[in-house]
Amino acid sequence: MFLGEYEYKIDNKNRFRLPSKFKKEIEGNLILTKGNDGCIFILTTHEFENLLKKSSDLPMFDSSIQRPLRLLYSSASELEEDKQGRYLLPSLLKNFAGIDKDVVFVGVGSRVEMWAKDAWQKYSVRQDESFNDLLRGLSDYGI
């Protein structure tokens, strides 16, 4: 389970390290892809395979469903860890998230989100203002 918020930096070759608390939770490889609200999703291969299974039963000829799937899967990239424990952030995803140097890794249960630090700060401040309302909305999903 991925929990917490951690600030890190991307080096000048677009490499990054994951927080050690997150690395302890990883079994197998990792997949990066575009996420909601301008973040990058980091998923274990197990979670990504679950996503693929769920989406494989969706209607293939429905454009409203296929468009987000195309964008999600076409931006996906399998991460490879180098000998120093770093991962390379693909330029496509770096540009999508507006990442320069400072990033924030956010644990969201079954996935990690990578945010440009300034984007995360703006997002979290905006959400803090209505946090109670957001929590009440989870009850619609049985949480």
C-alpha cells in the first residue's frame, strides 16, 4: 500500500528515485502513464494488468470509451531501474505533467502519483478548502 507525500528532484538527465517507503512495496516492474489532473500514475505491473483486464470488456467501437483508453495506454511506459536505483522519466510524461526539477510523489493506496511540485501545491490547497465535502462524496462509493 502506498501512502504519504514526498518531495524529490529530477536530475538533469530526467532521472528520479522513488521514496524508499514506496520501493519496499514494489513487486515486479513499474508502469508510468498519464493520470488525472496533470499528474503521472506509477503503477505496479500487477495493478496495470488489473486495469487492462477491466478495460478489455469495454465496447471496442464506442469512441467515448476508446479515446481515454488510447490516451492512457499509448502514454504508458515500463520503467527500468538503473544500477544506482534511478528511473528515467520519459519526455512525453515529463511535458504532460509540467515537471521541471521539483516533484512530489503522492501515495494513493494502490498507486503512486508523480506531480510537478507547484502543480501539487496548487491542487492540494484547492482541495483542502472543500475536504469535508470531498470526504462525504466517497460515501457514494461505499467508503
